Amino acid sequence: FLPQEVIRRKRDGQTLSAEEIHQFVAGITDDSVADSQIAALAMAVYFRGMELEENVALALAMRDSGRCLHWADLNLPGPVLDKHSTGGVGDVVSLMLGPLIAACGGFVPMISGRGLGHTGGTLDKLSAIPGYNPFPTPERLRQVVREVGVAIIGQTSDLAPADRRFYATRDITATVESIALITASILSKKLAAGLDVLVMDVKAGSGAFMPSMAASIALAERIVEVGNGAGVRTSALITDMSQPLASSAGNSLETTEAVRYLKGEERNPRLHAITMALCSEMLLAGGLAASEDDARLQLEQALDSGRAAEIFARMVAELGGPADFIEHYPRYLPAAPALRPVYAERSGFVAAMDTRALGMAVCALGGGRRLASDQLDYRVGLTQFVELGQWVAADQPLLLIHAADESGADEAARRIRSAISLSEAAPAALPLVYQTIH
Ligand code: URA
């Protein structure tokens, strides 16, 4: 096996065999393939793309580069399901969705990630909870999933290790933006969790990872094809990220919003609609609901009965967090010391938001990382966002900044004012779910 021959064939537009792909990925994992060769193959794939069969082989080879979870021996009385989002601002859905699906009879081993660029990460939001250990042993993880129905954890180094090296090389060689490579990267990690069902939430809009609606649809279609080709029932929703999804963005602030949602204290209607749409799709795909109406009814009951909130509380306690977290969350999540409303400079309708810039503002406040080694300030972020289409008066706040100090608040206020545009006329309302792809 010569890596340069595989690169040459892809460079010339030929189709790689599963064996060639497998050997190349094995070389990434055991370091016998050089960084320069990884970069060259990534660039060849960037320009030439991959056939569906090649893409399935790449996702499977990357999955098999590390440890995979198996559930069959536990004889769980329900399917193993997960949801994955391409990321956004105020996308705190996972914290509610995991417990909701567990309350409806599913089992959710959710391997979540840290924030990336302007997007928040589920793992960072949960890490705001004192004592929460997102890295249980594999045995402990299986126990929590079996007994509670859900465990939201972090990615350990033995999960799809080929992806870590591949992604690090792509990141510095302008080859992240390949649909085939993004698909294999995301799916390698999700396939390693041993799922029966995967529902993707592919975002579109100013806060999305993909740069256009067409690119979001193309990615969703490819992930659905490759996921199903790799043996996991996969579907995707294209959802709106033209504004933050929740009422807040920032780690403790979003964890607080999730707890308040589960307890019924406050539910942002857009966050609720997207959570319900994703959960319904999961229950239907997993055979846990007979119809969309049945799914919605089960989910409403899981919320109204307090079952979903109770499951969240148990997950937190089982993974080392406080046993009374959801009763006394303000005690455990310290507030930021500097609060600063940002006012519009004139009155008007909220016409557009640069959601990416809002996410970068949270990052600059200390809520996200610039370097992988950066420590987060869980307290900081933004709340009380105005919404697209809303009329705001000149003396009305666009949002509230939570900062570590006054100078951080000043800097965030400057960034934010230009990220929200007002106009004389109300903009057309956008759908929340643009499309569902099976
Ligand atoms: N997220 C991933 O996990 N992989 C990619 O390639 C891009 C985004």
C-alpha cells in the first residue's frame, strides 16, 4: 500500500476502493501516513468529491479507528438514538432532548462536543455544573444509559482517533469545507456510539456552519445517504439559525434556560418548536411513536408530568453533579458581575441579525475558546434577545450583556450594536424547519 498512489488516483478523479480507504485511514491512525499526505488527500477529495460508496467506506473506516460502543448485550427495552446539530448560537436543544427521549422510552448515549468558533458546545454548557463529570468509564456510561435512559458525555481520545488527526490537518490546509469530509467526520463519531437512529439538525442562516442554504441541504442529503448506507436509520431537519435559537447564549445562562424549560418555568417558543420537531422525528424513526400526533402527545406528557425534568436531574446526579441541581440551580451557577443592556440607536423592526457575530461576542466575553487550552468563564453571555420581526423603540434594549467586568461589557456592546439591523418595514417571517430529509 502506497499512500501516494491513493492520493494520485483521487487527484485524477478515480473512485477509491473500500480497501484503499481503509488502509489510508489505518495509516492516519498509526502515524505511518504523513501529515503532508493527509493534506494532499484532503485537497484531492475537496476538488474531486467522493462517490456515495467511498463516503460510506471512509465514515466506517474512521469509526473503526477507535473504540465503538455496543448495546445489544444489555437487551435494552427500547432503541438507541441520538441527535446531532451542526452547531449554532443558543442551541441548547440537547439538554432537553436527551431527557425527553429517555422519558418516551428511548436510550440516548450522547457524545457531545466543546464549542467551536462562534458556536456553543453542549459539553461546555454541562461543564458549568459543579462536579459534572462528562468522562465516565465506558462501564459507568453503559450503566447510566441503561438506568436513567440518557447520558450526555464528552468525546474521549479513543473515539474515532483518525478523525482527530484528519480534522487537525484539514483545519490548517483549507480543506474543512468538503461535504464528503464533513460527512465522514461527523458520522465517524456518531456511528461509534452504536446508534439505531440518528437525527441531524443541519442549521441554515447567519449563525450556521454551512455558508448557504444550498450547502446546508447538500450536507444534510449526504449525511442521510451515508448514515443509512452505514446501517443507522438517519434523517435530517434543516432548521433556522438566522437568529439565536434560545433566549440566551453562554454556558451557565443556557444551562439555566434548559432547566427552566424542563421545569415549565419559561419556554422560548422557537426553542420549543425546534425541540419538539427533532424529538418527534426521533420517536417516529425509533418506532416509539405511531404518528406525529402520538409523538407530540408523548412529549407534552413527558414535560407536563415532570418526567423529563426528573430524568435530567438524575443524569446530573449520576454523573457527579449536585443531587438538588434543578431545585437550586441559581446556587450552583454563579452570575456574572457586570450586566449591561444594549440599546438600539433608533427605533425600527429587527430586520436581520449577524448571528455568527453574536456568537463571537460571547466568545470574546470569555464564554468560548480562541485556543483549545483557554479556560472558560461559564458566567458570561447574552440574554433577553429581541427577535427578528419585532418592533423595538429607541429606548428599548436589544439584549442584555453578562460580562466579567465593565470593560468586557463595553467591548461586547460595540460588537453587538452592528450585529443587529433595524428597518422601517417588518421583514418576512422565516420558517423554523425548512425541510426534512429522509
Ligand atoms: N464538525 C465535525 O465534527 N467535523 C467536520 O468536519 C466539521 C464539523
